[in-house]
Amino acid sequence: MDNFDVIVIGGGPGGYVAAIRCAQLGLNTACVDDWSNAEGKPSLGGTCLNVGCIPSKAMLDSSEQFEKLHELGDHGITVENVQLDIGKMLARKDAVVSKLTGGINFLFKKNKVTSIHGRGRLVKRDGDKWVVAVGETQYAANHLILATGSSPRELPIAKVDNDKIVDNAGALAFAEVPKTLGVIGAGVIGLELGSVWRRLGSQVTVLEAMPDFLPLADSAVAREAAKQFKKQGLDIQLGVKIEKVESGNGVTVTYDGKSVTFDKLIVAIGRVPNTTGLGAADVGLKLSDRGFIEHDHFKTNLPNVWAIGDVIGGAMLAHKAEDEGIAVAEIISGQHGHVNYDAVPWVIYTSPEIAWVGQTEQALKEKGVAINVGQFPFSANGRALGHNDTRGFVKVIADAATDRLLGVHAVGPGVSELMGEVVTLMEFAGSAEDLARSMHAHPTLSEVVKEAALAAGKRAIHA
């Protein structure tokens, strides 16, 4: 039986990063993962790299390039006879995935991480070691890091076949553009995938059970995003009660007393933790009623067994899982792992993009926190005007007493890239004044962040 200091179960962003950091810290480390690509070969990176974050962003970019070709008239550019080769677009997406998943193999070899292909299962505690089975082979380690991730939540009345009724993976592999596309769920995945196919020519209807649009986002951002999506022709219906889904010649969805037939239907109603088959009951690993691994600062109820990422709940974000993986590796090594959950950036890669860090205005008001709010539009920004995209704004929220930065919320062009400086500032307990006093290059989109910070102190220059 091979022995390791650490075995990581799961090779997604949390797992592979944890494995690399453990190895960097001198720990003999193995990573167990069962993902395979279309050719049946091992493919590290989990959901994110294989069928999630990376391929969806590749498709979002391709579809945005296609849509922009039809908007070049304002630039004095005439483009005629534009044609779409969906096969080539999908091949490009697959090439991006292959490059990045292959990159993890290289990093494992560079850092001397042992990669084991297969599904890991907890077997028993043997002295001071944990035994993990992968098929018929057993391995032992002093520490285990559980990073098994999550899977799409199923809708019992709409069973996914990845032909007509699809999940996020199936929605990235349509052989042709559906004329009509239904999307159940107006969350991040539903909006992003709906946007891809709308840009390529689908008539898209998004059905959301919740009465409010993007309830996690700042309400002003959510309102602006909804307005922009409506202009684009994305039909978002809220407070929908779905009664029946029938697959035949298309997919017929009955909701709110009416029936609509779509060529394809995407089910995007959230994700559930991957704990089935992990052997939790066999070793006494505690799970919550919803199947998440219970933990206290990543420590499970079992000695030297740790858990990170989607499988412990909270924000199901790749970058959050990565930071948790690094934190656990450092804790195992006797250091002080750190994850600041007050400064986790959120992004929805639609057009316009939606991004935020920190607390929303409505949440702070509910808590009774006195705040100063500053907002600045992209319509007054020179770079945005040059890009011919002036949609949206940036909103800065600061504590009225201390000026400490509590949240930054944005909807507009490239706002995902504007969150980095905000996260850094919040990590160091910075203020709106710090943000306002920091020099920003001109002309850049980032100047909107500075102006919003100035506006929080009622001294915006260009408003």
C-alpha cells in the first residue's frame, strides 16, 4: 500500500491547488480524481475547467465576438455575409479546456504530486493513517483533504438527457443553434448560458421561481442588469411555477397555466455537494441534512480529515475553493491559513458583466448600519465611450463613521477586472478615501471605480 502525507480527493480548483501547495510545503501528496475527457482520458480540473467556468467563458467570448460583428457600423466598419461555424467554435472551446487541464498535469509533475485516476472512497482509520480506496487499490495518508465539489441539482419533472433537456455540460455542446431555448433558473449559470445562445441567434426564455431577479446582488445593479437583458431580447420571467415538462418533438414546459414548447431546455437550478460514494457513513463522517460536509474551519469531525470548496457549502466559486485549499495545506503544515469571506468577489460574465465584493446596500440598511454611497456611470467615462459601451455603473459603499470600504458593486463593461483592486483594499481594511486617493490611469474603465469612491464622499469630479 502506497503511503502519503496527504491525499486530496478531488482535482478541481480547490483540490488541485491544495495538492500543489501541500507539495510545495514538503508534504508527500497524492490527488485522486475521476474526471475523464471525451476520449476517456484523465482530465484534471473538475467541473470548472472541464464543463464549467472555462468552457463557458470561451463560448461567452466567441458568442460576444459574433454579436459585436453586427454592431460595427458605429465604428464605420461594414461587415457582410457573416457566417457562424458552430463546430469550429466548439472545437476552440475544447482546445482551451485541453490546454488548461493539460497544464495541471504539468504542474503536478513539476511539484511532484502523484496523480491517481479514479473515484476515491474513505475506507477506515488504520492507526494514525487513513485508508482510501480507488477501485481495488488502497492508499494510506496521515491527512485527507476532501474537495469533491458539486453537481447540477436535478429537477424531478425535467430529467436531464443532455439531448433535449440539458445541464451546464450539455448546454456547451449543442451541435446547432436552437431556434428556441428555454432556461430554468435565472442564476449565474442560467444567465451566462442563455446569453451565449441568444447572441448566436436563439430566442431565449428564462423561467425563474424566485420573485426577485438576482437577489444576492445589490438591488440597483440587479435592476440595471434586468433592464439591459430586456433590451437584448432575453425574456426573463420571475415568480414562475413549473407544473410539467414533457420531452417529445421539442420540450414542452407547462407553467402558470400555459404551455410553451422549446427546441432545447437548460436546467440550471443550482448545485448539490458530491458526497455520494465517498464512504462518509462507513467512517462516520458527519454530513448536514443537505449533504454538505460539516466542518469547523475546514476540520471535519474526523481527526486529520479536512474539507474545502463546494462540498462544504457557502459560495460555490472556484476562487473561494482555491483559497480554502491553500489555507488547509498551510494549516496542516503548522502555518495559519487565511480566507477572508468578507472579500469574496462574485462575477456574472454576461454582457454587461455583473460583479461585486462585500455587502449590498439593502443588507446593510437591514442591519441598521449607517453608510455613505457613491455611484458613477460608465456613460461619463472616456474609455467606455471609446469602446462604444457605456452601459451601467460602479457603486461604492463605505461605513459612515469609519469610511471603511464595505462593498463595491458594478454592472458594465469589463467590471470583473475592476474587482481586483477592491479585494486588495478590503483585505487591508481600506477606506473609500484610500480608493479615491489612489491614482488611476487615464483613460481607463477603472477611473469609474475612483469616481464612485469620490462620490461616496460627495466630491466626484466628473459628475
